[in-house]
Amino acid sequence: MARQFNIPEFYRSPIITRVKQARQELDPKKRDLSPAVLDFGPVVVHLARHFGFCFGVENAIEIAYQTLDEHKGSRVFFLSEMIHNPDVNQDLESRGVRFLFTQSGDQLISWDELNADDIVVVPAFGTTLETQETLSERGIDAYTYNTTCPFVEKVWKRSAELGNASFSVVVHGKANHEETRATVSHSIRSAKTVVVRDVSEARILCEVIRGDRDAEDFARVFGAKCSEDFDPVTDLVRVGVVNQTTMLATETHKISLLIRGALVDRYGEDDIAEHFADTSDTLCYATNENQNATYSLVKSGADLALVVGGYNSSNTSHIVELCEQKMPTYFVKNADEILSAAEIRHYDLGRRVVTETRDWLPEKKPVAVALTCGASCPDAVVEGVLLRLLSFFPNAAPIDQALDSYPLNEIEGATG
């Protein structure tokens, strides 16, 4: 049985829980990725098969709130946002939590303001070894209050194994993301390391591996994103690929195949095991499940998508990207962003700005709306968006009626 975490009740949703539990009971092996289709009459909601808090996020939230309960009266700091969700972080701040760093690594509170009696909590993304050492030097325990996701730590362990086997590590990630900075910090202790942002950069790295680009070309693209003294001539002979766990799993897989192909071109298929390490076991299961459910969601025939989550959430942004390929998509942090049936405030990923769009909700009846969220978004926030949407349809069927009429017994693959 999966571990049950102690999550504050205000993050839960009776509506979402009811659908998720029904799906789990009828499809425990998760063979069916089709969305739950909830028919409210004038509006039909396609609710993704997988979304919301993952194992790592639930683990982090349990530790965070338990720490606050056990240390009332103590000063509690988080290195940075525990997870990338504004509702969660605002609640923590309302309880007295202060953040030491911004998401991009800018220091908000000087180390000199801390003392050995303070509690410092490591966020779900983990942190750098340098930061842990700084805390230890100041007499602050850097490990007891540690919410680092176990799947992030798995990537660190695999990176160390690669380094100990004389492989260099290619990290598929965003160089400035907290998780990638932490992964690189751990990786460079045992392995030469370089960060690759996307397939485009991977192709450049492959040209370096094949010898079609020189060290100067490598330095121009990766000079600020690799370990000190990284030599592309000698350090790209034996390679393993790990990932920032919130990236698109399909993209990590494609990058791995490209690099493996370049190494085959350079050294031959017969000797590829000496040059390329299989690291597919480092992909985060939750990220993979959510993304696969999104692929199915966008095929369901919805007229538009609402994707809920923090605007600085990497895993949520990738879900938005997948939805945008098929339908008008609105990235909202919570229900407050849905201003009316005529106007919505949302985050534009391409321009990286919050904008407002009019006439976002089609006048057709029924209108089909795909609804999902990122791994750091509480179910209660998704429920709020659902209820806000339904408020625009006064003739919509009651929640219980729509849930009761949902044909759960007809889910494909729901045989266990």
C-alpha cells in the first residue's frame, strides 16, 4: 500500500479526492490514461488522469508543517520556496516562515542574521553542498529538516556512481533552476558535468562529440554551464545523462538517444557500453505519469485547457506546453485569475508575462474544458478553479449529480 502523508486538510478537495479514489479503485495498475469526463450539461470537464501533489511534494509538505508544529516559538527559515506554488508558500509565510534565497539564488537574508538555534529547512528541490557546508559552519543542522525529494536524491546518487565509474555527467535541465544547481553541486564532486537545456543544445553537444565542433564552440554554448576545467575532447568520451526531474521525460529520452547516437558514430556500436551509460532509471515516475496523462488529455476533444499551478513551476510549464500544441490554453495560479466568463488573467509562457484575455470561454454549448495542474498544486486549488468555472453556468448540473453519472465502470482497462 502506498504511503499516506499527513497533509493539511485545507489542501485537500472532497470533489477531486472522490474522482481520484474511484479511478484508483477501478484501475489500480494505471493502465487507462484517459481523462475523467464530468458532464455538467452546458459545460463538460475533462479531468486529467494524473495531476496534483506527487510523492516528493507530499513528503515535503508533511515535513514542513510538522517542523512548524514541533518548533513553535523558534525562528524557522526555508532556504527558498519549498515548492513552486504561491498558495503553499504564502501560507507558510503567514505562519512566520522566512525565505533565505529567491528562486534564482539571490540572497534575501544574510547568513550573519542566523544563529545556531534557528531552524533551516531544505526545500523539495534540494540544495547545494556548499550551502549545506555553510549552514554546518554556523552550527545549524542542514540535514534533519530536509524535504529534498527522494527522486532528486536518486539522481544525485546515480551521478556519483557515474563519476566513480569515470563517466562524465550530462544534466538535462535549466541551469538556473534550484534543483539543477543542487544536482550539479553534487555531481561535480565526482564527475565532470555539463548542463544541456534542450534538444537544440544536445545536438550541439553531439557535434562536439563527433568532432564536428571544436572546444571554442563548446565554450561559447556551455562555458558557463559546465564544471571547472571541463575538456570536451577528453570528458565527452564516456557519458551518462541524468535529468532535472521536472523536465519533459520524452525530451530527456530524446537527448539520451541523440548523445548515444553521437557516441556510436564516434566509437562504434560494439563498444557503446564503454562510452554510454543507461540512466533511464533516473526519470521521475510522477513527472512521467502526469505528462503521459496530459498527452491523453489533449486528445480528448476539449475546446480549451485550464492548467493550474505556480507560474515559476517547471513541471507545470511543460504541461502547459503540451496543451498549447492542441488547444487554447490558460495557465492560472488559482481561481482568482478567472475574472469572469468574459475575461481571464493568465501567464503567457512564450512572453513570460501575466496577461489578460477576453472572450476566453467559447459561447458554444456544451463547451468542453480540459482541467489539470502541476505536481506542486493542491487539489483544493484545482477544486476552486472547477467551482469558479461552474459558476458561469447557472444551469449546470449539481456536483454530486455529475459525479454520480460519471461512468466509472466503463473506464477502459479498469479490470485491475
